[in-house]
Amino acid sequence: MTIQPVLWLGLVGLAGCLGAMACRLLRLPGSAGALLGGLALRMAAGWWDPAFAPSPAADLMALATAVFVCFALGCCLELRLLREQGSRILGLALTQALLIIVLVGAAGFALGMGRALAIALGAAAVAGSPAAAAAVAFEMRARGAATQRLFALSAASLVMSFACGYLISSSWTPVMAGLWALGGGVAAGLVLLIPLSRLETRGSILACAGAGVLLVTAAAWDAIQPWAVACLAAIVAGFVCGALSARREALREALRDAAAPGAILLFALWGAAASPAVLKIGLPAALAILASRTAALAAASFLHVSAPGAREGIALLPMGAAPSGVLAASVLLSQIAGLAGSRWWLAGSGDTAAGDDPDAWRARMR
Amino acid sequence: MLELFPIGLVIALAALLLVSAPWLSARRPILSLAMVAGAILGPHGAGLVTPSLLDTLAPILALSAGWLALMAAESWDLASLRRARVGHVLLAIGGTATLGDASPVMLAALPSAVLLGCAALAADADAARDALARAVHPDPRARQAPALASLALGAALLGLSVAWGLQASAISAGSPLTWHAGRHVVMTLLAGGALGVVYAQPLRLAQGRAQTLALLLALPLVGWGLAGLLGTSPLCVLFVAGAILANDLRRRDLVFTLLGEHQRPMTLAMIFVAGAMLPLPEADPRSAAIWTIAAIFIVVRALAWRFAGSRVGLARVIPLSVLAIPMMLEALSWPGGGAPAYAAPFILVAAGTFMIDELLWLAPRPLTVPVVAGTPAPRG
């Protein structure tokens, strides 16, 4: 018996929510639970029907949700932070990229890969996951300098991944894709800014943002690296809207509140997209990549910040790619570990309100 | 990756967002823009929204229509039901009888529409109008409608969902009045009830807004898929589930607040796709009848412009379009029909919503709905 796309998406969402609720009881990030919930459902579906494969609608939904979460992240980025710390963040991101290429490449070499393949593996591991950073920060309602740094660093790692694309493909196409994402993001942001600056209510803002998500998703669907291009373009578009809109606080509040449940669904979809067979094969290599990537990020943060600042590197662990293909196991492992690391880092940074009542938002509506 | 998004669609979407700014500045209703844009970009217009894209977007359609079905159950708690007026019961009976009679062939939709409109008028006109405004219109004035108002919409939805079973039986058994119809109805009620009871548990345990909203986003999809598996009416399943939640849930206010808060993007998505699905009359014989009804709506809309300043005109005109919403919602998965079958009744809601939108915009003052202090200022 085949599973209809609508039912599959509903079940994935439900499994993700249940996983998120279970993880919140264990004081772990809900997004990690959603990822595990989606993965468990995919394994159950594989047991039910060995030939099961999710429909293309699930791919599109996941990409659109990721774009929405990244748009919210970009909108919450403060221009002031980039003015004050932009060069330091760029330097740290560059150091992280270099160390990741070296250490992950060395791990790949040790696993028996050729030199070119090992360097390509290192370059592919550079991209961080802005969606993961946003998921944890929005869930914890974190606001402050540490949150802003986390957002900026994860976005910068995405930019670095395009630059490193030359190492993977030996052509300038990925670099051009990155430039196209930056330019397209600015254009999309300016287009969205015009209606968004006239809207006041939460529902209207979300409706307009939804149209923007469709625009960015449609523009990036056929790109050479659709996920990275779409996420980077969405971050840039969100940043343009957040920085230039006169009603930026209402905009940020609406998007932040909607992106938190969106992130739960996104990670559930990612978990459900991973093939259990591929995960089993890639597990040893994934552990090696995870260990070397952790070391690289911690070392870069140690060099740039301080010994306690090395914890910041753990928060940047999630890899920025959909968990499919050869890196599926690495991406999944890094996301689970990185989501927990992000929560740990943000909880210790003082950006989250202690004893935050999860239903406090209702008081404002009365 | 599928070839889903032609470059023209990207340009058109950007142009649409740019056009929306002067449209909003002129305080024109945005729902109308969404419908017109969908019609222009759809397969029967410029063809930029391709049929394969519409198929891929089916979950969004199910989500938005199911969302509205859940919302329709907001006032179906026992306390409100005890205060229901006789007119609402008449509306339900009228909806069931007329569509049950007409369901074997959609060509008979015209008399059923007229009869259902009469049933709506026989019910309390104010309540029907408020129900419609509450169901389709995100205007803050409409959001303040009395809780009792959505009973009329719920009753009509329930009645039409019963007709869904009759339609399915007419296809499978040749006659609507067989035992299969009863089985469909019982299965629909049981499935919706079970879904509501089961879903109430995680909703009770959910912590905070994010988890509750994520659960609610999954509910219409699960309900839609479940109904598809059982061959029953998806909207009725979700409506019954919503009614269970309205009665059973300690945090029902939180759930329905979240549903109402995200109604506007859901409605816009649905109306956009509705516009894209506008079929040409020659594409499907049934759509000829639907176009007739749409023409009636256009005439009614013209009359509404004429009587825009008159309370009498509004009160008599608006309840007619009550039939548009449940017909559209239910017809999304009308048995025995593919895209044209469920596309055709979309015209009804498109025309109805367009009319309501225009009327609310034209109304010289809030209709009968009080504006509560602290809510955003009304448009117009």
C-alpha cells in the first residue's frame, strides 16, 4: 500500500512534534527531537514498504520551510552587529573554513580517500546550517549578542562554502552561484520590502513573507546548489527587509514566532528524507567527519576568542545540507549534536530569559 | 529536481509583490488580488503555474482548506449549541437536502444553490453574514463576530459533508439512497471523532506556542490523508475533529486563537490556488453550471455595489454566498472527480469571497460587528 503525499507530510509533522515534545522533557532542543521523530517514521515506513520513497512534494515543502526559517533569521540580524564585528566574524569564519578543510580532509585521507577527494570532502563540510541556529534560538526565544554572533557566523559559513566550491568542482560555477544568491537576495529583499513596510497585522506579514518564500524557492529551484543558494538568498532578503523596514520589530516578532514551529516541521522533514540504508553505510565515516569538524570549529573559536569561547564552535556544528546523498549520516549526526550544542551555548550566554513561561505570549494578545 | 518553476513565474511573482504595494495603499482587498493573480498565472491563463506545480502544491491546499474546516468548529461546544437558533438547524437541513438531491450530477447544482441560498435566508441573516465574515475574512471587524455566528457555517459544512457520502454512493452504487451512504456518514463521524480524541492528547501536553502551532499544522494534513484512506469527506473529518477539540480541550482558547491568527495566510494561499484552478467552460461539462452560478454571483455583486450603503441590501445579499464556502471546501475532494471537478466549485468561493471583500471595503461603517478596543483600526 502506498502512502499518499498529504498523509505522509501530516504523519511526518506529527512524528516531529511528538519527538520535539519528548526532547523538551529531557531539556534537549525540540528540533533535534523532530529530526529523530522524522527519522523514526522513515524507518517505520521502510519496514512497512521496503520500496518506499517520499514524494517530490516533501522536497519542495522542506526547501520552502528552510527558506522561511532563513528569511526569519536574516530579518532578525542586526545591522549594528555587522558594523561593529563584521570583520572579526568574517575572520573567524575564514579560519573555521580553513581548519575544517584541513582537518576533515585529513580525516578523509585517513579513511583511504585520494588527496583530491579528501580536499573536496573538507570543502563540502564547510557550510554551516543557519536553519539549525535559528531553530534553537527561536525556540528558546534567545535575543542578544551571542545569538546575533551565532546567526552571523552560520550565515558567513554559508558564504564560505560557495567560495570553497571551487575546490570541489575546480570551476568558478559555485562561486558565481554564491554571487547570484547574494544579488538575488538583495533584489528579493527590496521587492518584499515595499509591501512588507505597509503591513501591520501578523497574519498579513506572514502572508507576504509566504509569497516571498515562494519567490525565492522558485528562483533557486533549478540552481546548481538549490539548498545553499535558496538559504543564502533568503537570509540576505530577510536582512534587507529587517534592516530597512520601519516596522522591523513587528516584522521580526511575527516571523520569529512563526519560524519556531516551522523549524520543527523542517527538521522532521529532514529526518524523514534520510534513507536508513545510506545512514548505516556512512556511519563510521560520519563519526570521523563529526570529530574532525568539532575539533576544527573549537580550535578556530579558541584562536579567535578565548578558551571558554571554544564552546561557541560546538554551537556551529550542524552542517548545512539536506541529509541525503553520501554525506547524509554526517549531516544528521552533526545536526543532532549541533542542535544540543547550540542550546548549551545559548543557555550559558545569558541571552535567554530564565524561567520563561512558554505561554507568556498570550498575555500580550489580551 | 522537477522542472516546476519557469523563469516567467519568478518574474511574475516579483511583479505581483510590487503590484501589491499600490493595491494595499489604495486599501483594495488583497484577497481579490490573490484570486486575480492566480487566474492570470494559472494553467488556463498564462500557464506559468503548471498543472504539475499545482499537483505538488496539493498539501498546501489541503492544509489551508482543512485549517478553515477546523476553524468552523470553534463554536461547536455544547454551551454554544444549546443557544443555537432554529434557523441554523434549517440551514443544515436545507444544505443536506438540496445537495443530497443534486449531488448525483453536478449539472443540478443551480437549483441546489438557489435552495441553499433560500435556506440561508430562512436562517438568521445576521448570523449567516457574521459566519461568512468570520470564516473567510481576516478583517479585524469580522474577527470580533459573536461566537454563535460560526454555527451557521458549521451546520452547512456538516450538511454538505453528509451529501459527500451520498455523492460517493451514487457513483459506486448508482443510487444515493443506499446503505453505502449511511456507512460513509458513520465512517466520517467516527474517523473525525477518533482523530479529535487522539489529537487532543498531544495538544494537552504541548508546551508553548511553537509546539502547539506545529501540531496544528500537521493536523489538517493527517486528517486529510486519513479521510483519503477511508474514502470519506476530509473536511467533515476535520470539522468533527475540531468540534471534539472545542469541547474536550482545556486549552481550546489557545488552539483557536492560533488557528484564527494564521487564517489570513491560509486563506490567501487557498484563494490564489483557487484562481489558478479556474476552469474554462468547455473544459468540463459540469463547469457550465458552475459558471452560471458564478454569473449569478457577479450580478449579485453588482447589486451589492448598488446597495452598498443600504443595510437592507447587505443583509439580504450576503447570506446568499454562504453556500460558496462549504461547496468549495467540500468539492476539493468530491468523489469521482479529478482536478476539473474540484476546480469548478472554487469559482463559487472565489466569487463569494471577492464579493464579501468588496462589500466590507465599501461598508461605510463596521457592519453589526463591534470593534473592540485594542484591535487594529479597520480599513476603509
